[in-house]
Amino acid sequence: MALSVNNRFSRIAGNMKRSAIRELLKLTQQPDIISFAGGLPSPESFPVEDLQEIMVQVLKEHGAEALQYGTTEGDVHLRELLLERMRKEGVQAGMENLVISTASQQGLDLMGKIFLDPGDVVICGSPSYLGGISAFSAYGARLTGIPFDDQGMRLDELYSVLKELKDEGRKAKFIYVIPDFQNPAGITLPEARRRRILELAEEFDLLVLEDSPYREIRFEGQPQPMMKALDTSGRVITLGTFSKIFVPGFRLGWVIGHEKIIEKFVMAKQTADLCTPVFLQKVAAAYLDSGHFEKNLARTVDLYREKRDLMLEGFRKHMPEGVTWTEPEGGLFLFMTLPSWMNAEKLLREAIVHKVAFVAGNVFFADNGGKNTIRINFSYASKEENKEGVERLAEVIRGEMKNHG
Amino acid sequence: MALSVNNRFSRIAGNMKRSAIRELLKLTQQPDIISFAGGLPSPESFPVEDLQEIMVQVLKEHGAEALQYGTTEGDVHLRELLLERMRKEGVQAGMENLVISTASQQGLDLMGKIFLDPGDVVICGSPSYLGGISAFSAYGARLTGIPFDDQGMRLDELYSVLKELKDEGRKAKFIYVIPDFQNPAGITLPEARRRRILELAEEFDLLVLEDSPYREIRFEGQPQPMMKALDTSGRVITLGTFSKIFVPGFRLGWVIGHEKIIEKFVMAKQTADLCTPVFLQKVAAAYLDSGHFEKNLARTVDLYREKRDLMLEGFRKHMPEGVTWTEPEGGLFLFMTLPSWMNAEKLLREAIVHKVAFVAGNVFFADNGGKNTIRINFSYASKEENKEGVERLAEVIRGEMKNHG
């Protein structure tokens, strides 16, 4: 007898949607499509050969311990190394302030789990990272997007939203910020805005979630201080990850925050997956110790800078008037704005016919905006594909313009 | 200014407790304590040398692909191999019925996430696995424990609970069963009871969660059919894991179930951690392909059988009258019942002074029972520790009896 399933699921399950991006990725994995769609690092950046050596070394040195259950908090040596890196960023944190996570996505999910009840408000960028929006929405949060200008989240808009909530006797749980080379906008928040967001968090008594996976992929310009480094009252929770600066396949990240908040993260992680693979943590630590990490990162930054330059050059050469784009100082993405009448989802269908893909920007807007925007990833495609893909994309856009009249 | 944190957390966070066992594990990790407390596999069972070879092989064969993001569903080849193993168990399932999980614990957590709203009833054994109880409780579930006899969950009690719920116009979401060498009781459900539980699930229209991490660690006797193999209507969701039959540190498990339920698991996993490390999935698949897996598993079963025998022999020799224990046909645990006046938590404090540790059984009872029970793990301690630990434990129990007069 066929089982009736649909009426059995929880409210949380009802809030979940298949990620539009991950579904799209399947479509764009056809080998003849040039994909600017995913957020994948370049496979050229993965230190495959170094890792062969280091893995054998870790198994020789640590043997069975590397294959056993580990503590939920994470490998002590890896955590020490991460704290040391954080100190160089001006973040003073101790072991009680850091837990290893199964990459940033787990940090986002557990952030939702430990802070959000149905109806709670989360402030995010408009646009913002889809994986964060989905994680918070699943717990029933109401996402309120703050529009961007060319320096990121607009502070006047942020203030009005917070003020309005306060006047209604409500408040947001936290402000979700991706300060460095934002996904999807490619914009970096200047120090002054970071400071002002923290002041507002203080004034309205909110937490700030700083999600910074691309920070170390900087091509040029001055790094702005981490928000955690500016945090004097313990309001900032920072998510870090090795996904973009080492390898994504290890699923290794970390969460830094107030001791009592990290304690809750640890409890939530116990229930979620007990611990992150010890072996992979020890490999990452050994890779950091070996000195190869910094060399490989520098190589990756050079590679992505070249790819970005190539893409910007292609855009300047081939894109018709009326199309604009951000010029990120780092990271993996840039954001393109099409003429206001153009629908990016429709454009995408056309683009796939022409064997090039991107993500229609509307999925990054909690408030249904951004219908004429697209996110473009420049880290994954090879340089040849980069050139060819830009030409195909420009052609598809020009075609749309011609049809429009 | 010190941040006030406690009033910020979600209802779910309020339902979470630090795992009593994992906290205890820290205490018992002092090197001079003989620990029967954790649920750790023996490090002697880990194929450290084989893995050195296989890891290098996987990196050589798959290169960057093994280090990249993977699909949420999991590595196709590993899933095929698992489906093939399941077919040998009589489980007919296709790719759409199986998702790789970050070990069983993620399966338990996502089971709670996609099915449980606050106040929902889950039926479990009394006793039952703490990691399951915690995962479901976090989502606000009301756990209802069904008492055990020497064959596991009592069917008369199960029927009355289900009937009573029905009479109140309510129903449980699912029955949580650990059918093979149950943690903590060490008991295996006979086929007849498995069939009857499925009949009751049909009659009362419930799902069944079959959690079977130890199934392949059988020392003797006939395997009873998997509940999934007896499932004719798609009501059974089965959690499997490599933690006890290969290595726990890879955090690799799988969930098998109705296509629409697996679809929800995939969505929930997307939000939880995007994917499980591709590299570790490929290593596990290559290890299965190599044929080493079966050999190593047989070696592990032999090792644990020896350890169980040694422990039972020690108990028979040293335990005072009034103490009884289960004699499991497999798995990692046995369950001891002390005289009814004896408090296992108090005994544990005394035991730690005498440098031996176990888990007080009450943590496994959703209904505050089991105060005179203890769970004993026999897989982790070496044979020498096994002997010495049993003597110490018997001495502590005799001491309690003497004090009691």
C-alpha cells in the first residue's frame, strides 16, 4: 500500500526548499556548458600532491587516533593554529572561544538552531548568501534585507529598519554580514561601516554574525579589519572556513565567539554530528605547519586575480551598454546589473541554450528584488572558458536587447 | 560591557543539554582510568596501513575531484556499493532511496528536524541510545519509553501506549528501534517482534526508525532480518554507519527510506553541511572495492568476541550475587543490573576513585528509570585492562554492598 508521506513532516521541513543553486549546478554540469554559476574554487588550486605526503605522514604519526572519534570542540592543535592566525588579525580569542565546524554551512545552520524561534527577525544584506538565508528560513526566521550601495549594506536603511522594529516593541536576533568580497555582490565593507554596524548592534542590543569565507583571497587594496577584531563586547560571532583557501571537500570550518555562545554551539554540534573528522583536522593542521599552506594560498590568489582581470577585460570589450558590474578586490564572485526591464531568470534559460551559465541574482534577495541581476563566479572556469564564456554571455544579452527592441 | 547572553537563545537551544556521556568521557580519559564508559571501537581494529595506500591511490586516481564540493546525496559509487550490500540483506532500494550522512548522528538529527514539531511523540526503548534521545528532545519531542524484557521492547506495553495515544486522538511520529545488539542493553530483537512492530506501525499509521550501527558485529547466532527488509509499505527509515565496522573518524553513514523522505533528508542536509567529504567517501568506496573491508571486519568481530568472552568470564568469577548482566550476541555493549537499592551514579563516583569507569544507565531512560543499571563497553579497553577493570568494578560493587550492610 502506498504510504502517504506529505502530511508527516515538521514545520521546519515545510520551510525548507531545495537550494536553487545546487539544483542548477546539476544542470550546468553538462560538460559542454561553461559555468560561471557555482561557487566552486578552482581545482587547479588544490594541493593534490602535497596532500598525498601529508596524509601518509598524519597516519604514520597519529595512527589510530586520527581515525577515532574526537572531541566535539575539535583538534586542539588545529584550534591553536587558527587562534594564532586570528591573533594576527587582531582577534583576541582563547580555546573556549573557538569550535571546529563541519565547514561554514554548519556554522550557519547551528546559528539558526541555537538562536532562532519561528517569527524571529534576522537582518541580512539584500543581496545575501543563499545558504545563510535558507538555513535561517528553515527555523522560521523572517529575513529582512538591507539594500546595498557600492560599499555594501546601506547604514541609513539599516538604522530605519532597526528603529522601526524597536518602535514595534520587537528586535532582530542578529545582523548577518559577509564583510569581505560579499557573496554575491563582490563588495567589501569599509572599516567605517563595520564600526557603525557594531555601534548599531550595541545601541539596539543585537548580535552580529560575520561570515567571511573569502577574506584571504585579496587581489589588491587594503584589508579592512575583521568585525570580530573591532568587537569590544562579545557581540560578534565569526564563521571561518578552509573551503575557499585550501579545499572545500574537507568540510572544515570554525566558529569564534563569546564563550557562552560557543558552549551552545558545542552542544548543538554534539547533536548534529558528534565531531568533525579528526583525520582531516590533523591533515589541515599539518598542512598549516608545513608552510605549504601560505605558498598555496598565494598561488591561488594570483590565479584568481588573473581570472578576474581576464573577465573584467572581456566584459569591457564585449558587454553592450546598459550592463554594469562590480569590480571586486578579491573573492570568487562579481555581480552584474542588467537593464531594469531584463529578467535574469529568462536570460539564464537562453544562456543555457548557448552553453553558458550563471546564477540569476533574485535568489539572493530575501525580498524578491534583484530580478535584473546575475552572479558570476570567476574562480572555477579555466582561462580559456572564461574568455569564451564571456563572449557567449555578451551575445545572449545582446540578443535579449535586440528582441526587446 | 559584559554581554548578557542567556536570554537570547532559541527554544531548541533551551532543550539541549551537554551529553552526559561525552562530558564523562573527558573525565575518564585520564590515562590511569580503565574506561568501559564510551562507545569507542578498538583502535586495534583500524586499518591504518591499508588506509595509507588507499588514500594515496584515491588522490592519484581522482585528484582534485576528491577535494572539491560533492553532491549532497553523496558519492555515486559508494552509494551503489551500499545498495549492493543492502540487497544482500534483502533490502530492495534504489539510488533515490539512499543518501550519505555525516554518520548516524546526522541521520538522527535530521530525522528530528524533518519530522518533529514541539510536543510530538516519539516512541523509544526504555532504555535507548542517548544520542537519539537528545536529538529528538532538542526539537521539543516528548519521548515515551517502552520497557524491555530479555528480548527487547515489550509488545504489550508498546500496544497499550499506541492505543492510549489513539484514544486521546493523538499519534506518535515514529518508533525508534535499535534492533541489533541494542545500545545500551545489548539485546537483539527477534524476527517475530520486528514483524509485530511493523504491524503495529501499519495499524497505527506510524513510521519506524531503524538505527543499526552494530548489525555486522555478530559473534554468534542467527542474524535476524533487517526491519527495512520486512517493510512492505515504505514506513521504515534505516540508519547505517561505518563508525563501528570501519572507522568512526570518517563520520560516514547513510540513510535509506522512502523516496520522498530521502528527498527531505537531502534538503535538510544541504542546509546542515552541504555534503559529506568526497575524499572520505571515495576512500571508503575504494576500501570496500579492495576486499580489505570484509577481512578487517571479520578480524574486528573476532577481537570483540574475545573481549566479550573475557568480560563475561570475569563477571562470572568476580561479581557478587545480586548483580546480573545481559550476554550480547554481538555489538559493543552489555548492560548490568545492580541490586534495586543501589544507585549507579553514586557507584560511578566511587568507581572513578578506584580508576574504573562506566556509564550510569539512567541516562538511557527517557522516563527517569534505570537508576540501578550500568552500561559497559567491552570493545575499547585492551584485554589486560578488561581483566583488571572487571576486578576493580566487582570490588567497588562489593564495597557498596558491604556499606549497605
